[in-house]
Amino acid sequence: MTAFRSLDDAAVNGKRVLLRVDLNVPMQDGKVADATRIEEIAPTITELAGKGGKVILLSHLNRPKAPNPKDSLKPVAAEVAKIVKRPVAFAEDCVGPKAETAVAKMKAGDILCLENTRFHPGEEKNDAAFAKQLAALGDIYVDDAFSAAHREHASIAGIVAVSKLPAYPGRAMKAELDALHRAFDRPEHPVAAIVGGAKISTKLDLLGHLLQKVETLIIGGGMANTFLAAQGVAIGKSLCETDLIPNARDILAKAKAMHRDIVLPVDAVVAQKLAEHVPTRVVAIHKVEANDMILDIGPRSIEHVVSVLARSKTLVWNGPFGAFEIEPFDNGTIEVAEAVAELTSAKKLVSFAGGGDTVAALNAASVMGRLTHVSTAGGAFLESLEGKTLPGVKVLLVAEPTPTAARK
Ligand code: 3PG
Ligand code: MG
């Protein structure tokens, strides 16, 4: 059996704590444009500094080819300082003399942010020598960057593999892992999943894995069109991945053999083109005309989805229903989101959602805080839903003592 170490047990006082965070935040004109990720990790930083740790922040920003001012973490470090309400020092390199000198100067409770790890090619190559240089800066490793845990990079995976640093999940990382565990390892049944978004091509593994885990799979967004086409429904000019129709058929057949329900739209909001406030019609799904584009689910589909959710105990949600970024095609997603929030508040549903578009849609519906857990991670959330153990999570696992060994 494997388990995670608990930060509760970490002796951090006076220790150099290498804290991997995801400071890969949207920037505009040299300033942080959205601080959500910083707010999520702030409690871990404050806790470690409060316990007397020398907190050394490690992160990447963007995908730089070489060191350059545009991808510097310096302005992000200033934003971290504002949010944690403590000074945050900055070192202009994440390894070598600049980093070593800055770390050597730290006192208990200090916070230091190192420069972008991706300024070194060894980061993305998971290079052992580079990982060792990073590891040499600390006594303890804490990873609070769930959203980057799908990357097998030096500051995420190699650093633990090449060193003897004890590795702990940070508070935000642990919350993500607990939510995934609750959704997949011991969920209350029946479980429903909503998978939306434009394309099946990026979600084939996800759909396959979810079929084994859920009673009902609700399919929304552009990808529902490919499933409808696979059933012989005329979908007009709607987005469709024609080459993936056989895959959609295969998933429908598997679901049938496994006695899983697949829920597809029964009606749709259609328009002649995708633009703000164009004339729209609501049509039954078999009445889509040759010039129509399906851009959202209709009222009967919303009702159907909500009735499925009302009978479910657990929901996993990734991807919006319609072309939600363009009004009024956000309506289906917003109405379902409101129903999910209400069922969750009434303790009838445990709800997990995640992925970039999903978070944007839940924000638009103003329900973010009302779901059981919302993951702001994109790729890492999706890969976890596909049943993969992420490289950044794998290195945090330690063998649990057997009950006999524990008694000794
Ligand atoms: C993210 O923003 O998704 C993570 O920080 C990973 O970034 P990457 O996609 O550039 O590896
Ligand atoms: Mg990304």
C-alpha cells in the first residue's frame, strides 16, 4: 500500500523548504492578470513560513525557449508578497551562485522566490544533474502544484527521484488528491459524469475510463454532435469530427454492453452562424435543418440532464454544453451549473468539476464556491480523470508500513 506523507508531521522550523508551486499565471502588461492560482497556494506558504520554514518557491512561467524578461517570475513574486502579506525575496536564477547566495541568507520564516525553472533546458528534460542542483537548495520538498503535476519535469519529478528529500503534498495539492479519491475511489453511487467541449479527439481516453466508473455519461458541447451523427441524426452544418464517428459508435456500443446510460441532447438551440445574439431557434434533435448549426442544448435537454443529476449522488464535470463563450449559447451550461450548485447546497449531490473552460463557465454562472470541489487545473485534471497517476503525484507516494511493522 502507498500513501502520502502529511504536512502535519513535517518538522520545518529552521529548515529550507523547497515549495513547488504553479505560478504559471496569466500576465498582462507585466502584471498578474488573474491571481487565482496564487490565492490557492497562499495558505501553504503562510503555514510553512509561520512554522519557521525557510520557504523557497520553485515554479515555471509560460514556455520560454531561453531566459528573457517577459517570462521572469519577478513580478509574480511581488504579487505573491501582496497576497501572503509578507516580504518575498527574489533570486535571478533557480540554481547556481545567485540561488545559493539568496538561500544562504534566509532566516526562519523568510520567503524566497527563485527565477523561472524553464530558463534551464534541464527542467523540461527532467535532467538528473539539474534536478540535483535544485534539490541541493533544500532540506524538505513540498509540492503544491497539482496543475503542473502531469509534467515529468525536474522541479516536479526528478528532484525527488534523484535526492533523499522527504516529499510532501502541500495543502492545495492534498485537497485536489482528496477530491479525486472521493470522486473515483469511493464515490457514492449512482455516479454521473458530464463531458463537454468541442472535440472528442482530446477526450477519447477520458470517455473510455469514465465508462468504467459511472452509471451515466452525459455528453455535451460540440462533441455531442459527433455522437449524434454516429446515431444517424442529421446535424446540418454543426461542428463534427467525421473521422471519429467510428470511435463514437464504439463508445456507444461499449456503453450498451456495460449497461451504462449515455445521455445526448434531445433538442438544441440552432443558428445559421456562431456570433453574439444572432437569431436562434429551438428544435427537436431530429429537426435540425441543413443550414443549422447546433450551438447549445435546448430546454428539454436541460430538464433531462437535471433530472439525471437529481437521481445521482456524485457528479464529475469537465467541459461546457454549448458554445458558452458566446451569448446566448451559454444558457444550457449556466442552467445546469445552477442546478448542480443547488443540489450540492442541499447535500443531495457531491460535485467535482475542473478544466480551464469548465472553470470559466462556472465563473460565468457564479457558482464556483457552491460545488464540492472545483479544480483550476487543466491538463492535470483531465489526465487524472483518464485514470493516470501523474508523475508529480507518483513521486509523493511512499510505502505505508504494514500493520505488523507498525505494531513493532
Ligand atoms: C498549466 O498552466 O497548465 C501548467 O502550469 C502546465 O503548463 P504547461 O502546459 O506549459 O506545461
Ligand atoms: Mg497549459
